[in-house]
Amino acid sequence: MELRKQETQEVTEQYTKKQLLKFLLPSLAGILLFLVPVSFQGSVTIGLGILADGLQAAIADIIPLFMTCVLWISAVGSILIKFMPAVRKQPFLSSLFNIGLFWVILRFTGAVFATLTLTGSGPSVISSELTGQVVLYDLVPVLMVWFLFASLFMPLLLEFGLMDFIGAMVRKVMQPIFKLPGRSSVDALASWMGSGTVGVLLTTQQYDGGYYTKREAAVVATNFSIASIAFSLVIARFIGIDHLFVQFYFTVAVCGIVAAVICPRIPPLSKKKDTYYEPVGKQIDEKVPAGISDFKWAVDQAVKKADTVKSARDVVNRGIFNVADIWFGLIPLVMALGTIALIIAEFTPVFTFLSYPLIPLLNLLQIPEANAAAPAMIVGFADMFLPAVVGAGIESELTRFIIGVMSLTQLIYMSEIGILLIKSKIPINLLELFIIFLQRTLITLPIAALMAHLFFF
């Protein structure tokens, strides 16, 4: 009893105005940048999206050349550092360039692919408008500018108590339904309003910091990194069903929620250990002591977290390192593996063969043009946009509706999310990602088909 009284006194202490503002002001800025939808130039986005899109539009012509140079710096730097012991002792440079042979090969592969695509030389299978050009001219520029601003401003969400506040407030919903801490809701919101890749970046940083267990990080990254509303509208328009966008996105939301409830409860996700990243250990406690309101405890945790920030310079330095890590470490892998995935999807029958078992299921669900639709249900593993490309020529509006829904609910696509996860410290491999992709496909397909038949009745 005395211990509980002592805990109550500790968490009900009065904070100074300066302490509260240190939590409130940066957190409010983070909310405005990452979580508040804004109507801008005819589309719904977030503040971060306005900055990213503005920069991309301003420097669009030079991004492919600039990033090709970055890729070569990444590749050559990874070799040179092996012969420079003094440089390896520098934590910043060592973290960026001192990597294993496999990753060095992938960095060189990405640099070569980018060069061949930029110059239009070499095998057309690499530099084609369906493969290398998609990655270098469409995907890489988006990743470059989004991760630039996301990495610089992410501390507003992570370092000043917002995650801790929201986590304590919504834990009673997230834990029983999704078996996750409350702070995972912020990952979902960041994805929903901005970009799924931003949600994954947020998840990996939370895992590295000791705020998610191995299981929680894997679950959040593979179930809550949902496509943004803006991208969903792009898919709907491309596939010719934008006049049904409300029904379309409602179906995506229902499918996503059901998959997020079921997938964490079955292998491989259910087999992940509930242990924290070993170098840092557990850094989170969302359990509210007896006699304390959720709100008071949430404020207490948020203010204490904000108090740990001692210097704005340290926060800025971490943001700069995150940008460099993404540009030199991740984007070369996106260029290499993304191009390879698109080559397999566009120039080999692999995904067509893999889709054959789905044809009877599509027929059972009374989905028209099942033979043509089946590959679109599988090809999303390579890239999220490919199902829309495959399905755009299908005559049946109902079938196109379902294909569009599936492309947004499968979530695991190697050209972006998959590479992010494989590169991260979250313990999940390529085979597990493919299994989760198939699970999400089988779980959400019947729901999407049922709702489509209701809307098109």
C-alpha cells in the first residue's frame, strides 16, 4: 500500500511550465507535420508531404543523376573503408560504410543499375521503362525527398514524448485487439496520412530504441504500414474506379483491420520472441499504476521523455545521420533489389505460375475474368503499383475494384517495404515476408470480394 502511495505521489508531481512546453510544442509540430491531413492542390496529404512534393518538383530533373552519384559514393566508400583503419574508428563513417560483402555487392549492383538506366545503355531488361526507369525515375525520387524530411523531423514524434503520451492513452484498445503497445497507433497514422515507408522507418527506429519487442516490431511493420489516402486515390484513378473511392477505401480499411487482428496470432508472426533489441533492452512501460488516471500517467511519461532531450544539436545530428543512412544504405538496395523484382515480374512467368492456385478461389468467389486477375493478386509482392498495371486492362469493374483493394491491403512489396525490413535490425527474413504476403492475400481476398459484390449488386 505504501509503495502505491509513493508511486501516486511520484506521478502526480507538478511540472514546470518549461517542462510542459518542452513536451507540447515539439509534439504539436510533429502532429501538424505527420498526422494532420491537409488539402493541397486538389489532393489530401500532410505537411511533410507538401515539403517533400515541393522539393521533388523543384529538383526533379537532377534527382536521378544526383542519386546515381550517391549510389557510387556508397559503393566505392564501402570498399575504401576496408583499407582505412583510421576512418573505421569514426563512428559516423563506420556505421555508413563498414558493411559485409553481401551488402557491398548489392550497393555496387544498385550503382551499376542506376548508371545503365540513366545512360540508357546496357541490357534493355535493366533500363526498361518497366524496370530500372520505374525505380530510378519514379521510386527513388520519392524515397529521397520523403526520407529526407521524415528523418529530419521524426524526432518531433519520437524524442519529445508524443509516442509515450499516445501510447498510454490508447493502450487499452491496441493491446487486446492487436496485441500491441498503444504507441503503434502513431505508426499507423503516420502511414495513413503520409506514407507506408515513413511508418516502417518509424517502426524500425522504435525497435532500435527499445520500445518494441521483436514480435511487436514485426507485427507493426507488416500490418500497420498502410498506404496513404493520397496513394490510394492514385491507385483508384489509375484502375478506373475513383468514382467509387469512398466504398473502395472503406473496403481497404475493413480488410486491413481484419488482417491486422488475425496475422499477429498465427505463425510466423506469433512465433517471434517478445524480447527487446539486446543492445538497448526494454525502454518502455505503458502500464498505469493503481490510482492514476490514464491521462495523468500519459502526461507524466511524455514530460519525462521530453526531459531526456538535453541538446537540440544532438537531435539534429541524429536526424542527419538517419538521412545519410537511408541515402547511402537503403536506396542502393532499393535500386538493386527493386529492379531485380520488377525484372522477374515483367519478363518472367514466375508470378503467373505462382498465381495458378488462386484461379479456382477467384472462380469460387465469382470474380469475373479470374484467369487475367490471378497474376495481379500475386505480382504485388514485387511492387505495390504492379497489380494496378496488370489489372487496368480488365473489363470488369468489379474485378478491378478487388484488384485495387488487394494491392493496398497486401502491404508486403519488395521494391520498398520489403527492402526496408530486410535491411533493418527487425528479425524477419524474405521467406517470412512472402508467407505474410500470402496470408494477407488469403485473409483479405474473400472480404474484398464480398464487399465488392455488395457494392456492385
